Amino acid sequence: MEMPIVNECAVGDCAYNRDHACHALAITVGDVPHAHCDTFFTAPSKGGDPTATGRVGACKMSDCRHSVDFECHAPGIAVGYHQTDVDCLTYAPA
């Protein structure tokens, strides 16, 4: 299985975000209390691999239609703000 790509990240202050693209090698989507991007954090400098596009390494949202055995099977995801939280915007309840 190939890990799904992070097609877009609208969270400009994330340490892995450059020009609305995720450069973490893999992110984790959390489950408390929603589809939060567990990899999100801020830092004074940018991190990740600037030549790589982020992928979804794990998804703890067992009730998402794209999640099978905690692996994301969506072709790609978008990360952005859901109110003030940084979430997987592709999350869809089963």
C-alpha cells in the first residue's frame, strides 16, 4: 500500500508547512476528540524535507470511511482549520 498524499495544508504556521504544502515525511491523524493532525506543531524554523510531499502514515479515526485498520485509504487528504483546530478535512464518518 502506498501512503496517501497530503494534497494541501492550509496551516501556514505549522513547522512542516511551506507554501501550503506539507513536508513531513508522514503525518498521523488523531482521534481525540476529532480528526486532529497529531503531527502539527509550531517552531521558529521550518522542518521536514523540502523536496518531499507529506503523506498519511497513520489514522486513528476508526469511524472514518477512509480508515481501514488505522490506515488511510483516501487517494489524498487536505489538512486545515476546523474552527480553531488543525484537522484532516477529508475525514468522513462511515
